[in-house]
Amino acid sequence: MQRGLFDGIVLEKNPRGPLPALRKEGPLAKKTLSFKAVLTIGVIIGIAVIVIAYIAIHLQQRKTLTASIEGTLPRMEEKDGWQSLAADQEGEHHYIVEKRPDQSGQIASAWDRLTYSREGRNAYVLKRRRNGMFTTGMDTLANRYILYDFKCAAEPKRYAIMKVFEVSKDKKTLDYGKAGSQKDWEDIPEGTMIDKLAKISCPEKKQ
């Protein structure tokens, strides 16, 4: 009995005549996905990314909460020479210029210390709760310290948040965050507390 080889499949020859033509399904045959299949895959990938991000944020929040309760978060260093900046719905703001711009007018740094009003603290705690952030211990929240970097030579000027400390009445750090290796630079919104601080930190050049 004779045998023939067809794309890896051994076939016996039919004594009654030739076999009907077969459609070749070799390794080089191309298959295309429908638009619906591509869309479905895209949706699944998108949902997976969101879930992974949510889990990562949740785990980071738990880690920070544990450190907050145990008192192991970095502490805000004591600073002298705070000057009044302004007041808003959150409370009273004071500042210290940490670093003046160099000769090229590049980067300046300044601290903003917020002393929460009761209303400001309550509104902030509510905002944290709505955003899924922990609120344990926030009933003792007294101050928020933010270190800003300013690109004084940029047009318009830009800012990046470098560090944030949420501090209780007894100077305990309740929450803490800092920028990574890549700064998130943003344009300074006009008329805001950041704008006021930038104008102090980046004085206009004398003509």
C-alpha cells in the first residue's frame, strides 16, 4: 500500500480514485482576528491594568497606615523663620524659602506649612475617605508641610511637589509622600497659594 505525505499528515491512497482537494493549513497560513475580538481583548487588558493598579495602591496604603500607627514614617524636621503667606478655606499658610534660584534662574525650593482650621481638616479627611485613603489617626491632624520645587526660568513658571508631611498635634507623622526620580512638573495655576509662593521664591529679575 502506497503512502503519500501531505503537510505532515500520512494519507492512504484511495483505490477508487483521487481524494477530494484539501485546503492547506500549513504553519504559514494567516488568521486574522475580528474587530469584536480585538475590542474584547483590549477591554480585558484595560480592566486587568486597572485592577493591578488598584491592588498596588491598596497595598501601599496599608503599608503607610501600618507605618503611621507604629510611628515609623519619616519626621518633618524642625524649621525656624516661618513667615505668613495667606489664609484660605483650609486654614493658615506660612512659608520658608529653602533654596533661592541660582545665577541661571533655574530651580528654587520652598516649604508651605498649612495649619488646618477645623473646617479645613474635616473637609480634607472627608476627601481622603472618598478617595479610598486611610483616615485612621486623622482626628489629630494639625499641619501639612509641602516642599515645592519651582522652575523659575520657565515660561510659564512650573512647579513639582517633592515631599508632603501630614503631622499631628504632637508632631507625629500621620502620612508621608515624596517624589520619585522623575519629577511631575506642572504649570502654576494663577491666583493659587502655589502661585503666591512661586512669586516669593522666584523674584523678578532686576532690569
